[in-house]
Amino acid sequence: MKRRLNAWLWQLGVALGLIEAPRLQPVPVRSDEQRRQAEARRRR
């Protein structure tokens, strides 16, 4: 119960602008070309 209340208060603080929301890090997405090159390196 305490965890849920704490999470709710944190979200309220973010919504009101009192707390800055954490910035998400971009997730690297491999292209088909990068995948082919990686497979070619493994085969050698």
C-alpha cells in the first residue's frame, strides 16, 4: 500500500511540474545491413 501511495504521489508531482520526469534512453535498433554484417563476421 505504501509503495502504491508513493508512486501515486510521485506521478502527481511530475504532472504538476514539481518533479522532472526521467528521460528515456534511446534503444538502438539494428538495421538489416548491420545484422548481415554481424552474421558474416560470425561465420569467419
